[in-house]
Amino acid sequence: MPIVADADTGYGNALNAQTAARAFERAGVAAFHLEDQTFPKRCGHYDDKSLVPVAEMVSKLKAIRDALQDPDFVVIARTDAIAVEGFAAAIDRASAYLAAGADVSFVEAPTAEAEIAEIAKRLPGWKLINMFEGGKTPLLPVSRLQALGYHLVIIPSDTQRAAIKATARAGGHRAVRRR
């Protein structure tokens, strides 16, 4: 199925990440993304995150590659390093994750269009970006992201927000928007 799942941090160490990879593969999803935050993770657009060492994430990615049977299963490696270690470290981490077997790089929460463009220029292969309304990343049209070199765009929570508004309308109540 053309579904990209969120595997969070892999639910523990490399063995846990392997188990998760097998479960997602059995479920029939096409891909998942794994991130380099420590557990418990935080939303990528929140502050006060911490990261696992690069070697630990590389170990998880290699273990996942060893566990997967489907050669078409796509592994997306996400780094939250911009907010924790800076932009250069995020590029270094994403490069290491690609070398470890990730198919797609996902550098979370760039804060300017120039950073979005630089990520696309400096990382080879397929790239994913998160367009999260209310997050740190400026919202850009999909056509602009494609022109910059992004291949996948996720837009989390939009269907959830639409369902909440529709449910509130159906119930005769106004949706409350929090700031």
C-alpha cells in the first residue's frame, strides 16, 4: 500500500527497531520513517529535544535493512538535529543515515526557505519534508518544494483538523482554535 508510517524512534534499541520494521512490513506499508531523537520523543517543531548518538541511529538503520525482506520497502531516516546541534550537524547526520542504508532523508524543522533549499542541494537522492501548519518550517507550495528537489511532502494533522471542524459543524458547535 502507498502508506508511509511513522516508526518514531524504533521503540528502543536496534533489536526493537528490527522488530518494528518486520511488523510494518507484514502490515503492508510501503515505507516508514525512523527518527534520531531519544525516547520519549517530542514533536519535531517543539523545543527541548535530545538526540541519540549518530552511531546508535546508524546501528538501527543497518539492523532494519538486515531485517527487511521486501527490496521495495522504503526506509526514511529523519533527523531533528537542526534544533539541537545546528544545521551543519543535521546535514552530516542525514548523510550518515543515507550511507547506513536509508532510502530517503528527512531533515526536520528547517526554519527558513533558504535552509529548505540548502538541504535539497546538499543531500543526494530522495528527500522528504514536513509541512506542518503552525510549526517552525515556513509553508511552501508543493510545486516550489518539487522545484527545489523534494520528492515527498507530508502534511500531518490537516485531515484531523478537517474532521474536527466537520464534527463540530455537524454537532452544531463551533470549532475552537487554540493559539
